[in-house]
Amino acid sequence: MSGSHIPSASGPFSALTPSMWPQEILAKYTQKEEAVEQPDFCYDEFGFRVDKEDVLPRCSRIKDRATSDGADGTPRPGQLLEDPPQRLRWQAHLEFTHNHDVGDLTWDKIAISLPRSEKLRSLVLAGVPHSMRPQLWMRLSGALQKKRNSELSYREIVKDSANDETVAAKQQIEKDLLRTMPSNACFAHVSSVGVPRLRRVLRALAWLYPEIGYCQGTGMVAACLLLFLEEEDAFWMMCAIIEDLLPASYFSTTLLGVQTDQRLLRHLIVQYLPRLDRLLQEHDIELSLITLHWFLTAFASVVHIRLLLRLWDLFFYEGSLVLFQTTLGMLRLKEEELIQSENSASIFNTLSDIPSQMEDADLLLGEAMRLAGSLTDVAVESQRRKHLAYLLADQGQLLGASPTASLSQVVRRRTQRRKSGITSLLFGEDDLEALKAKNIKQTELVADLREAILRVARHFQCTDPKNCSVQELSPDYSMESHQRDHENYVACSRGHPRRAKALLDFERHDDDELGFRKNDIITIVSQKDEHCWVGELNGLRGWFPAKFVEVLDERSKEYSIAGDDSVTEGVTDLVRGTLCPALKALFEHGLKKPSLLGGACHPWLFIEEVG
């Protein structure tokens, strides 16, 4: 880097990627040293502005370590962030994994993704050497594979996003550029080196993921990545976070993904921290008001950058599971202090301050693994799907995608590498391939719907076999089958006696009373008296309070506990989380969305509203 200023070892800006070194500030530091003057403020090795009195003790510690550790008294670059034995362990692992001498770490010889193993996990848990983070993060997260396999290069995506005037997020991105990380020299001013990079990355993400657009959470994460990675690599890391490491809808306008994880976090607190759960319930504290931002930024805005690097080492390897384990570990370390708090305000403030008080990464990660190390992705995904269904039910919404993709995939803008004019004239526009893709999509939609229906049917068979008359789940498309369906509908509508479901227990005291338990199904004999009805249950007849029951709507079907979400909660997930999305995807397939109305003109909108 001819003609540029280089930060001193372990000094201000030394931990940043070289292209992010703020040359103007480094030049002033050099001038100050020559003039034997100290600046009024200082920056740490990550570029964050710190008070002068906070820096002097740290600088003294650096000098002491340099004198004791360095052979010539000169601090080694990044020595506060790197443990030499740990770096050697990583080098040995890479050499052993690839079965050849890597030498001085020529990264082109190392695979684009590292084979997962317990040895690799233990190395990641102990920390990635800082000088290796740019290359290892790309491989651990899968970002390098995305970069290599992408049909469009980052440069092409940036160009398209700059030319696309329909990207509505541009104005909001401009507003937030200087708000994202104002205390860091790389993002403090319009002329700061990181601002144009952050602008391009956020615009490219908003263009590539039109259903997400722009979210402030992505801005904070992207800014932190840009401190340590080159712009293009930071973009592909963001793609890996959005598509693979976090659930879908994490950064969408509805924030459904992160809201679901807040519900799941409360469920895990009940399981792993029962004393804290009782405390939160006793004081009626809504934990998500505090922790939602932790999850949305993957801790980027709440913990010190040193701790963040260690958390991200593990996050890029294991994904969102780390967010739950880390949060539970933080809460466990502060559990006694929280329990001893005197009032709700004190508890709320203590909870809010927890991340900023975390300093020892080994202590935090050790506690997190001891407490919740047994937590698995399978368990998290199972609970996540359940809580998402409940969240959608509470909001009166339906999931807007096919069940196979809705919870695990983010919809990208359709991209294809541009063909030259000669290629288009000679070989056409791939109409045949487009037709094949359309047919495959239609088949997938029908298969999704069939699987959703089968799951609901199997649920009824297992939960309420007594009332489930259908034993064979193979479809019958014959005209005779349709005729029988019509006959069954008419018979059910006409001759069925009215029945009611018990809302409460009613104990029988007299011979003329009818006792029942909650959720019992009672056959109604008489409703002449609006307050006291006569009914039958288990061969007994008697009167009971009308307000203790709810009349069932069986005009076209028979009641089953398997279909009652107040009795069997799992049916909510099956219907709202699986069946309805499959129907919606089928109904909306092929419809164009006019910009004037903002959505597809289809009866499904009315079906969704009624549902």
C-alpha cells in the first residue's frame, strides 16, 4: 500500500481490514506523534471512538505485553485478538483436513466449505484467529459457495440495484447510513470510507430480496462485517445470514421470524431457567421488548465488538441456535442479580444492561454450552414452527408461501446472467426451459397440497380414530365418489341432532341434572328454556346450564376433537401453517401482481380475510 499510512501493531484501526483504514485520521495520528502531542480523543483497534482516559491503561497493557512477548519489544499485529497456539492449531487442522501442506495459508488450496466435525466445532468454540476470520467466516457460513455459484456477480447486482428506481428502500437507507454506527470512524461522516460501501451493500440486498427490502437490523450487521471483510465478501456473508443462518422473514416488514424466536425464547426459559421464568411472570415483564433487538442484529448492537467476534465465530458455523444458547447463558450469569432485584423497573434495567456487562467470552460461551449445549436444531425448528403457527393465528394471518419453502427459504429476485445479442439470435430465449420450469413448479404446488391434506387426514386418524370413518387415504377421483360426497353432505346437513361442547365442568347433584366434564360432547334434546337445556350424555338425560356449553356447527360435517384447536393445539399448525399456505400458493400461481393494487386480484384475499 504505497503512500498510505499503516496503523501501529495493536493500535487504533489495527484490527480492521486494510481497505477500511481511515487514511485521514491515520495521517493526523502520525503528525501528532511527530509533534509530541496527544489527540483529544482516541480510537480503539476496531475504529470505535473511546475516551482518552480509557485508552491509556489499555495502551500500557499493550506495551507490557509487547515487552514480554515480543522478541524485539515490538507488538505483533493483532496480538490482543490472536493466540499464537490457537492459530497453530487451526493451521494444523487445515493441513490435516486437506491432507497436504498448506504452507503459509494459501487459501486457494483450501476447499470453499470445511467438512463439519467435532474437532472443527471445538476450534470454532475456542475462537477463530483474527487474521483468519475473513477467509474462515466465508467458508464456515457457506458464503463463499454462494459467491462462486451465483449467476450474477456482486458488481452486476450493484449495477442493477443502482439502476432500478423501483427499490423503495433507497431513501430510508440514505437516512440510516450515518445512524448505523456513528461512534466508528469508518461510518461517522458522509466522507468516511465505509459509508459508500454500506450504501452499496444495503441497496444490493434490498434489490436481491424484494420481499424483505431494507431493515435496520441488516444495516448494523452489514456495517460490522464491513469492518473485517471486503465489500463483496460482506455482501455474500449477508446473503448467507438471510438465507441460511436465520429463519425466513427475520428481516421482513412483519418481522415474523424474529417475533417467533422471541416466543421460542420464552419457552426455552421455562425449560432451562424456571426461577427466572417465575420472576418474569410475577412482575409481568415482556422480555421480547429487550431481546428482540439482540436477535435482530445477532448481538451486533448490544455487546462489545471483541465479544461479538467470538459469538459470530460460532454463529457462522451453527446458525441461529447460537442466539438462543448465548441469550440463555447471559441470563443464567445474571440470574441471581435479577432475582435479588427489588422491583419491576430494576429487573427491566438489569435485563437491558446484561449484554454490555458481558466481557469474558470464554465464561459466557462456557456457561451457554453447560446450560443449553444439548439444544439441537431439530428441537428448535420443531418449536419454531409451532410458535409461528400460533403467532399467525393470533394475528389472523396465513403463511404466504408453500409449506416446503415458507419457513426455510427467503425468496430471491429471479436473476439470470445476461446473454449476448448474438447468443440470443442463434439459440433463442430458452422458451423450452421456461416451460419445463413452469411444469415443475405446478407439480411441486400440487404435491405440496396433497402432502398437506394427507398430514391433516393422518392427524384425524391418530387423534380421533373413533369418529374417523375414512381408513384408506388414497384419492378417489371417480364420479361415483363425488356422488357419495354429495349424499354424505346432504345426510349430515338434514338428519343430524344438535350437539354442544362443554366449556366447563358441571357436577351432578340431583337426579334430574346432567353432569359432564369440559370438552364433553352433549346431544341436545330440548332448548325450550333459554337458560336451562335438556341433553343426553353416556345414556343419561338431564338438564344443565346453557351457558356452560357451546353449540357445535355441524351443518356440513361432524364434530371431532381432532379439528378443535382449543382441545388439540397441533391442528393449528397443520391448517394455518401447512394446508392454507399450500392452497394459497396454488390459487395465486401464475397471477400477475398489478402495482396499482399492490397484490393479486384473487378470491383468495377474501378467503384469507374470512379465515
